[in-house]
Amino acid sequence: MQGHRWTYLPWVAVAIAATFVGLATDAVAAEAWAPKMFNKTRHDFGVVARGAVAEIEFPLDNIYKEEAHISDVRSSCGCTTAAASQTTFKSHEKGCIKATLNTRAFLGQKHAVVTVVFDKPYVAEVQLDVSGYIRSDIVMTPGRTEFGEIDLGQAAEKDLTIDYAGRGDWKIVDVRSANEHLEAELIETKRTGSQVGYKITIRLKDTAPTGDFTGQLLLMTNDKRLTSVPYTVQGRVLSPLTVNPTALALGVVETGQKVTKNLVVRGKKPFRITSVECPDGCLNFATSDMPKSMHLVPVTYTAGEQPGKLDVKFEIKTDLGPHSSASCTATATVKPHAGS
């Protein structure tokens, strides 16, 4: 029995060891897939004022064929909260993990690790590092300026109040903006002992283009230790026109064949379509001269004699004013006629 035991035991030991090595390798491989969906895992807010909104989005892109699922998002510190834009990400679906530093309840240097837990397609964790220094001597009201929705071509303004308690000679010497469509006017409202107050009027210029915008103002101070304090400004500039769909898919068309699709063009008030400009004239547009708040525009494409791809951008112009145009893209695949 003793001989048999020593004859077969090494084979059993090798088999067991190989099994554990395989499991360990699989576990490491499974753990390594998740971080590849994030293009960054660390953010430092730098210096922020008390009450200022400090948020960061960590973009997430499911680059795999399998569906990914988040089972939990947790923070190591109460100074930071975090949440996922959604819990399920289909193949190549994008989203984010938003982390928020609580600048009202916490002060000083803060650091948190946000752990994102996945349970599909494999169990894995990703750690996101968030840090920042919250100043106790500066209070901003509101914590972030939200312009909301602004019509294209319209200017808008909002006020920001700064309260400082500390050095009697403290000053904001300049307000800088990286966004050329934002400007700020600084007015000192109070200076009594250690109390200093400012009002900043933030203006969105009428030159701002359509779309969402996020800008950051830098409040430059005479404090040599902390020379600048950031402040966030957000909003959305709306076009007076909307076109649906913005990408017109004409599908697969045989050479010489015609295909017609409809565009819906809407405005906030009745308007006329004055012209539709297409670079090579390959599209025909049936427009109406009647002023309406919604136009149904049939778009007809006649395929040429050569197979290939169509990808053309055209512009719809109206009588609504200087910002009254909208663009759209038409695509198609031209294949040889079945009878040729």
C-alpha cells in the first residue's frame, strides 16, 4: 500500500496544482478585462470653493461582444458619491460613472476610491481615484451656473456671489475663461475687516454655437498659496430648427433607380424653406412656399450608372433670420442593376 501511495500521489498533486494554476490564470484574465473599458481612472479637482459643484464623469465604453453589467458602485469616503449612468452596457454601448465631491459638508484635502463592481460577463472590479482640496474661506452661490436652454443667437447672463472670510487684503484680481463665448464682469460688493464680497455677472454671448457646453471660469486671486479657484458654467444652445432624421439613410439602391425618403423640419414659429443646397445636385427636394411650423420634405435620389457609396451633406435654409439654417447628411449604397 505504501508503494502504491507514492506511485500515484505525485500525479494527483500535479493535476491539482495544474487546476489551481488554471483557475488563477482565468481569474486574473477575468479581472483585467474591466479596466480596459475606461480611458481614465483618476481625477484631481484641485482647489475648489466651499459650496461649488465638483463633478466628474469617467467615460465607460463596452468594447467587448459580451454584455457588461454593474452590480455595485461604492465610495471609500463619504466626501464623494458616485453612480453609473446605467447598470447594463450592451456591446459597444457607452456611458459613464459620475463622481461628485461634497463641498458643503466637507473641507480640506479629500480623497476617495470609487469601486465599480461588475458581475457580467465576469466578476471584476475597477477602482477610480478622486481627490480635491475644499477651501473653507470661500463660498460660492450658486455652486454652479446653469444657463439652461438658450435659443441660438440670443445672449444671456447670470450672477454669481462670492463670499470670503480671512485676510482683509484678499482680492480677486481677474476672471478668466477658456470658452470664447463666455465673459465675466467682476464687482466688489463688500470689504469689512476680514469679510470680502464680490458679484460676478457671467454672460453667454450671442455667438455661442448650438449644442451643450460646459465652460470653466478661473477666479485669479492675490493669494500666493492658492492663486486660482475654478467655477463651472453649463448650458445648451438650441437651434430654431430641428431636422428629423439628421442622417437620412436611403438604403441600397440599384443603378438608375430612384428612392424617396421624407424629412421633417420643425421650427418654433411658422417659416418658409427658402432653399436646400446640395453640393453635387444629386438630390431633389420637394418644398412648399407656405409658411408652416412643420414641413414634410420628400427627398428623392436617383442613382447614377456607377456602383459605389453616397455620402453627401446638404443645408436647409429658411426665412427665420441669420441663424435659420440646418444641415443633414444623406447616405446610400449603389449596386449594379439586377438585369445588367
